[in-house]
Amino acid sequence: MPAPTKPPVTHYEPAPETQEDNYAPVPIVDFAKVGTPEGRAELAPQVREAMRTYGFICIVNHGLTQTQNDRMVDIADVPFSEVPEDEQHRLLSKVRELREWKRYKPRQFWVGIRPLCTREYVAPRS
């Protein structure tokens, strides 16, 4: 049975927007038509191609309010801001040692290391 109230979480304050001019391109996918079978059939190849090519998408017209989006971001920040440091370390990912992508990756985890997500490690598409 769902809880009658939402548990409180600390509000996430994002970093200031970068002033640099080197943004990575991220495809924008309009979900306005997701409510119909025809619309989903039209969106599926767009989403698939965007995820295969970029790995990320920016979804617009998804039907969620700004309050709902803010709450999701607040909840997503909990492992970084509210889980004790000793527990974070106990659950630390072993990407570097075992190339397994599971588990916790702290902020700045990827800074200064060679990315493992290069063509030499990605299985060929069928």
C-alpha cells in the first residue's frame, strides 16, 4: 500500500549554468504523441537512434509538472548528499577494476580517467 504522504528530501540546488561554449549535442524528443499507438510507433525509432548515437535524450512535452521534475531530481540526489560516506564507499562501483557498471559512482568519479565506453569495449551492433 502506498504511503499517504511523501517522505521529505533535501532540495537539490544545481550548479550555476556553465558559461562555456562547448556543450555536447543532446537530441530533443517531443513526447506529445506518446498517448497513441501511432505516436509511440513514430517515437520509438527516434528514441532508439538518439540513445544509440548519443546515449542521452532531452524529453519535452512529457506531461510532468516542474514540481514533479524537481522532486525526482531531489530524490536522485539522495545517494550523493544523504547516504553516509562509509556506506557510499562500501557500495562503490568497480568499473576501473572489473569493468562492471553496477553500484555507486560518486560525483567527479570520471574526472581524470580514460573513459571505458569507447569502441574497443562496446559490443558491435547487430
